[in-house]
Amino acid sequence: MTARYDGLAEWYDDLIVPNLADVTELLGPGDGTCLDLGCGTGRYLDAIRSTGRTVVGLDRSRDQLRLARRRDLAPLLQGDGTGLPFASGVFGTVTMLWVSTDIGDFPGLLVEAARVLRPGGLLLFYGVHPCFNGPHIENREDGALIIHPTYHLKGWHQRGSWWRQGGIRERVGMSQVPLPDLINAFIDAGLAIERVYEPGEQPIPSILAIRASAH
């Protein structure tokens, strides 16, 4: 089955502006091996490495990995995040950056991420704020948001009339994980949530970040 970003890698790579400073600050200094789960085109690999960690990337899209290999010499693997090709407890850190809206089984992704973490290992989630950013949100020109009554609709959404033509939602699609489901997925995976953040200076936050540790 074709991965969602195959054929769109260059377009997506030009579109995104990575929040490198946020991610390095939230990670903090570390060592050992870090799995960047859903590494995409590799925009965050060097930032993760700058914290002292050795980074390994995994993504389902061969097209995105093609660009990541041009950008970085880190080990990069093509695979399914809900069935990771690693033994249990082999990573000191796992990063999950901008992945929650791209996968239909977010709880399954977290279960696998927790499995490959060593006890006491760190998991950093950084991505779409499910309350104020997602397929149910319509952005107004004055900066306000309209929240459509599809917030609680879990999983993949049909195209909304308010989606921007040619934008990432329309081209790739978008999955919704309501906030309670997102938090409970950490708990159900056996992860201990340490801190929750809403990075950025916007009056209405568009990003949610969570630091959690493995038991």
C-alpha cells in the first residue's frame, strides 16, 4: 500500500518550518540512542543529535526517507510505527513529532514506542493540539477559530468545506485524536506523563507537547 506522503515529499519539505528550538529545549541534554518515530524528510534529525543523542529515524514513506537520506547520514529505516522492527527496551529516547494526525492508530503507536524504550527512558510527543488545530478547525482571517462539531469524531475525517484548497489536510488527509483519548493513550501504554506544554506565543495554542517516561 502506498504511504500517504509518497509523491508529496518535496512539496511537504518546502511547506514545513520545523520548530527546532522548541524540540531541543523540550528534549534537554541526553545521551544514548534516540528513535525519531515518523522522521519524515529528516528535518529534526540534526537537532535531536545536537542534544547529545545518537539518532535513528523511521518512517513509512519511502519518498520522505529519500529526502532524509540526502539531508542526514543517520541510520534510516522504512517501516510501520505500530509494528516496530526493534527489540524491547533498546532506546533511551523516542521522539514523536507531528505524527498524531497522520496515523489511524495513535494508541497502537504509543504502545510500540513504550515497548522499545528502556525503563526510565524519555518519550517526547510534539504535534498538533487536538483542541485548537485539526480537521475540525476553521481558521478565520482575524486569527479567531471556528470549531466545527466534529471534534469528537475519532480517526480519519472527510474533507470539510472549510479546508484550505491545496493545503496539507486536502492533499494528505487528517486524523483526529480528541484530547482525552490522546492523554489516555499515554496512560494505557504504561507511560508516566511528566510535563505537558503548549509551545508558542499564539493567543490560541496550535501545538501540544508532552514529556513522558517509561516504567
